[in-house]
Amino acid sequence: MAFAQKASSSATSYTTMLCFSRANSIYDEYGVNMGCNLIGNWYTLKNFKIGSISAGGYTAFSGAIPIVCEITNNGNSWTYSHLRVYNGIIVGYWN
């Protein structure tokens, strides 16, 4: 199933904008595939698992960000905590 459009009234073919596809048919992955921007008009997107994120050519960070909690001994001793980040989203912390 597909939602498609002609780029102009004189075009002879359609461009797929939204398409349900089985794996390795029109698209590589099973699911609903998009061929256009998704504009939410400030409605909420709920209950999605994010596989990967990129913006402006940069991929999202996954890992730990150290946070200094305490500096003692005239600056010679530091105590850290860490933020856990997965695909650009803070998911927790630990000491």
C-alpha cells in the first residue's frame, strides 16, 4: 500500500510519500517507510523506540558524560558522577 503523488500535473510517474512494505521488496525493512517530511503541527509523538538519531549530519551521542560533584584538597582531588546518554537522550546517572 502506498500514498504517492505526481511532482506536477504533467508528470508521468508517481513519487512514493508513505508506503507499507515487506522486507526486501520496495524497501529493505518491513514497515511503513516515508519519502517526505513528517510535520506534527505540535501534536505529541508517543510510545516510540528510537533506533538512531542524526541532525545536521551529526549522529547522536551514546556514552557517559562526567560531572564534577566536589573538588577538595586545594583542587587536587575531584569527585565525579556520570550522566548516561543513549542516542542523545539522558537515560540515567551513576556515582
